[in-house]
Amino acid sequence: MDLIANLATGFGVAFTPINLLYAFIGCILGTLIGVLPGIGPVATIAMLLPATYALPPVSALIMLAGIYYGAQYGGSTTAILVNLPGESSSVVTCIDGYQMARQGRAGPALAAAGLGSFFAGCVGTLILAAFAAPLTEVAFKFGPAEYFSLMILGLIGAVVLASGSLIKAIAMIVLGLLLGLVGTDVNSGVARFSFDIPELTDGIGFVVIAMGVFGYGEIISNLSVPSEHREVFTAKVQGLFPTKDDFIAMTPAVLRGTALGSILGILPGGGALLASFASYTLEKKMKGRPGEVPFGKGNIRGVAAPESANNAGAQTSFIPLLTLGIPPNAVMALMVGAMTIHNIQPGPQVMTSNPQLFWGLIASMWIGNLMLVILNLPLIGMWIKLLTVPYRWLFPAIVLFCAIGVYSTNNNTFDIWLVGIFGFVGYVFTKLGCEPAPLLLGFILGPMMEENLRRALLLSRGDWSVLVTRPLSATLLAMALAMVVVVALPSIKARREEAFVED
């Protein structure tokens, strides 16, 4: 009964005209920045933080939250239509979503992403409302050793996730880990692998690598072949919404993605990104229906599951923020900044000392998800029209948007040069048949792994056995080892190579 009373309080706060207006503004902005490649929610929220000074605290947080989960919706649009992840958690959506668009099924892909996102967002918000307090106990059990082991498991999962050669997948992850080391050492403050280039002392930005490898790499690859053989959209788009068979295939995938995303969103270091990768890995392991399109060739489950997972993860990542005061990702760290601006101390006391804010924010998420699905589904036809633009006009526009997006994150022209370099690297990957998704996961998880390993060793006074003496850490490492052994078995390896036939 307490939950119903609390939600009634929350909806009372969220349904005021001013808060509905800011929820709508947040959703619109979030969708736009998700659609525009390179301009992620982190950059947008960072730019808008000063503007929230004049707003009431609840309205400010409702708008910023709308931007965050709105970007999860919008990020799938460019991932599906032009193979550009508008947001980091949309990287996996590119794999099958783009292939569906090439086959003239961009409409069903966008609808699957939108409907899956809506369902997962609603479930994630329900979990946040019902289980915020007890679920934080799970996060309490995770120390530095456990986080390190969890990330090892994530990287092993990325090897399984990658199509083609295992050696190439491992090489991509190692390259990602090495690129993640560029920058200033957290403990000593010494610049490493920066080659005396001042701009590299802060490290390489995720946006730079994602836009270069996926965006510019795809463009260079297309421009390297004669126009008559160019890989562009010539197929007629067949229907804007999923068929009955599509719904039968995607429904269990949405349910699995929602469950997995809800769990991983709670863990600091997890969130929407890890949820989308893990969900895609899980779907590839599930037995498909007879005659189903292979993964990597336009399977609708490869769109619905990760999109559901990243939205569920985006909602449940508010749990550690609102109940522990621990931001699980960069966006939540900015939300801490917004709360601090308004003299609100994030943590367990928010629920008791400021229930209007806590429950008002939760209620606004349901309203925001409804706004997003109402906004996005009618716009599918408009996004499809993007495919009719001749490629000679489309690729300069993509290059321009990528350059603007990258420049806006740091106001640094050096980043634009870096995107060009990574574009060439992405083209080389295409020619070598290497999938860049594991590189991005290695790049993101690498610095977090290093930080948690160092912290674990510092607390254990340099004793490496802490990774196997702590039960939860040992379990995660054992799961990672089991995955390596299973994938290395000759029979499994042969089946895997059959499943992922290289182009």
C-alpha cells in the first residue's frame, strides 16, 4: 500500500503543467541528440546544467532524465538507417538493424526498437519504484574485485559476441584496451602513451572512435567502390510496422532483454551499454526458429533485444544514484551535479527527506516513455524518407554532422583529425573482416577495469588472491573461464564458425 500511496504522490507531482512541459522538452531534446550522431546525452546534459539553475529542482531533474532515456530511443534511428551509433549503447543495434534497413525493412526495425524500448522503459521504471531499496543490497556486495571480475566476464562475452574469427575478436579487444590506456594515469598523474601530444593527455574520446570507425569507415568503404557497385539503399521499403512473424520472434527477445537490462543497470559500471552487449550475446545463444535470418544478416531479435536492454538499464541505473548516491555512469554523474546545484544530497535520504522529488521523478519516467513512443512511432515514415536521399548528398551530411558532434564535445579541432584517422582504421577493419564492436567495449571497459584492479590490490596490500578468495569475484571469474573453455572446444568452435560465416 505504501508503494501505491508513494506513486500517487509522484503522479501528483509529475502531472503538473510545468513538469509535463519539461518532461516533453527533455524527451524531444533526447530524441534529437540520439538521432544526431556524435552528440550524446553526456555532452547535452553537461551543456544544459547551467540552464537548470533557474528551474525548480524536480523540473530540472525530470528534464535531464528525459534527455537521457530519450537519447536511448533516438540513438537506434541512425544506428539502423546509416550504421552510425547515435549513442554508445546503440553500437550493437547497428549490426542487425542496418542490415534490415538494407533489405528494405527499416520500418519494422525502427518499430521493433521503439516498441521494445517502451515496454522495457515501463518495466525498468516499475522495478525502480518497487525494488529500489532491496536491490541496492546487491550493489553493496560489489567491491573493486567484483567489478574487475564482472568486466573480465563482459570482455569474454564480447569475444563470443563477435562474428568471424576468434583471433580477430581478441585482437580487437586488446586494441581497444590499449587505446583506453592513452591519457593521464589516475594515480600518478603522469601522461602515458600520449607521444607528447598535449591533446592526448585527456585520452581519446569514445565519440571520436565510434564516429571514426563506424561512420567515416563506412563512408570510405562505400566511396572506395564504383558508384554502380556502391552499397546504398535501392530496395523499396516494405511496410512501416513489424509483421505477425516479426512480433512472434521479437516478443521473447524483448522480455529477455528487459530482464537482463534491468539487472545490469543496477550495477555501477553496467548500465545501458553493458546491458545492450550482454543482451545481444544472450540472443545469439538462444535457439532460433526454423528458417530464421542469421544474426548479423538482419535478424529482428538483434534489434529488439539490445534496444529493450539498454532502455531497461537506463531506467534502473537511477537506483544506485537515488538510493546510494553512487553514479553508475557518466550521465548519472552529471545528475549528481544537477542535484548538488539544487542543494540535494543524493543518497538514501532523498527517499525520506524529499519524497516529492524521488517519486515525482519516477512517475515522470512513465509519462516520458509514453511521450517517446507517441513521438517516435509516427515519425518512422519521416526517418525512412532519409533513405531516399541520394548518397552523394547523404555522405557529406553525415561527415558534417559527425564533425559538428565531435567538435562540440571538447571544442577541439584535433578531435576532428582523430576521427579522420579512425575512419581510415575502420576502413582497414572492413577490408580485413574485423568487427569493431569488441574494440569499443574494450576501450570503454579498459580504464574501468584498471581502476578497479588497482583499487582491489590497494585494499588487499598487493595480494592478487583477493580476486579468487572473495566468493562473488571467484564466481564471475569461473564463469568467464568456463566461457573460454566452451568456446575453445573443437565442436563448439566448428559450430560457431558455421554460424558466423565471414563475408
